[in-house]
Amino acid sequence: MKEIAFTPQAEEDVKEAYEWYEEQKAGLGDDFMLCLEAVLKSMKRNSGIYQRIHKEARRAVLRRFPYNVIYTIEEDEIVVHAVFHARRDPRKFLYRV
């Protein structure tokens, strides 16, 4: 099973989302993180099931929270390039791949 690695930009995306949800309600950021962890586990089990959106870039969708994860499957790991709100255009994040 491949490990998951985050780019620095993707790590910043997660941090910003977590902080925003925590500002809305204490504990909501933790709920966001649990949903993110669930989709990451799913990606590890079967990384190829998620929709390919451009060349090698794929998109996974979080449950309960309107967020997408853009990632690529590399030879030895899965690389998360962006974690962003679903209302944002995914094409704006493809430059990261």
C-alpha cells in the first residue's frame, strides 16, 4: 500500500480549512480532519477509483464537507497537490500538479 505525501501548498490548504471550521464552531475542524482522513484511507486502499480530471490528476471528494482533494499516483507514493472548497474551479489548482 502506497503512502500519502502532501505538497507544502496542500498542507497549507488543510491548515486553512481546519482553522476556518474551528472558527465557525469548536470541534468542527476536528470533524473536517476526520473526513479528510477517511478519504485518504480510501485513496490508499484503491487510489485508482477516483475520477481522473486532467492527465494524471485525480479528484476525491470529502463526505459531509464540500472539499475536493487533487492527487496523483506516483511510482512509490500518492501525492496530494491541493485540498480546496468544491465551489472553487478545480482547474485553478491543476498548475500544482
